[in-house]
Amino acid sequence: MELLEINGFYSNVVDAVETRQYTAKDYLKNQHIFLKQLADLLDCDSKAGALVDMQIANLEMAIEEVSK
């Protein structure tokens, strides 16, 4: 078996990796998880904290719509 290195990656290993199919719901849930973790780090009284909280609410509504 021949290994060919391209830009630091072994092409045979990269070819063997199966692609993942993400749905819109999966994508929104990943964003939701990230923003929840970010909200825990931010002060909810700050402007950034308020914006993150609003985005979390928007994502929850979008997840509900996609789940229907």
C-alpha cells in the first residue's frame, strides 16, 4: 500500500473517511449547544449576553419549525 502525503495529510486516510450528512436540525442544534455554553460564560446583563440570549431564543424557534 502506497501512502501519498499531500499538504500534511495522507491521501489514503482522507479517502477512507466517510462523509457525514448533516440535516438542518443537526446544524441548528450544534449552534444551540455552542450558544448555550457561550451564554454560561457571559454576563446576562451585558449587551453581548443579551444578544446571545436573543439568538438562543431564535434558534429554539427555528429548531421547532424544522422539527415539524
